[in-house]
Amino acid sequence: MALAHLYSGVEVTSFGAAMNAAFVIGIFNLIVRPALVVLTLPVTFFSLGLFLFVINAFMFWAAAGLLDGFVVRGFGSALLGSLIYSAIGVFIDSALERLFPPQPL
């Protein structure tokens, strides 16, 4: 939902659509992304890892293609949207780690 408010290239119609999008992106990242990373390893190597951004954008764009209520306006929007989505995730992880610091074993 925050991404849709921050960036106009991504539209989310409801909270349920946002939850479905997060779930599908997570499933794609769990199942499809590792295979794509292995298949594109030479390109990723020669681009010094920058091709991983393209893979992330593809996962984002593919999820939008499957779901109603989650719209991405093209591959460029998917690339920028996935970068913002990742930045928001890093911010949330950092905030949660400060609120709930890891306990030593």
C-alpha cells in the first residue's frame, strides 16, 4: 500500500489486493527466482550483479500480470517499483530489529 502511495507507476486497489500481491511475489521469489538466477548467472556475473534488479522487476511484473487489483504500468515501472518495494522492506526490517533486538542464545 505504501508503494502505491509513493509511486504512481504501481496501483493497488485494496488492502486485500496488496496482501495477495505480497504473497504472490513471495512465492515467486521462493520458487521461480532461484531458477532464474542460476539460468542468468553469466549475465549477472558480467553485469556485476546488476541483472538481479531485472530479475526482481520481472517477479514484480509477473505478479501484477496474474492479479486483479495490482497494476504495474510497464517493465520500467516494475523496475522502479521493485526497488522502492525492497527499500521499504529494508526500512521495516531495520525498524523491527530496533524494536525487538535479537536475543543472545
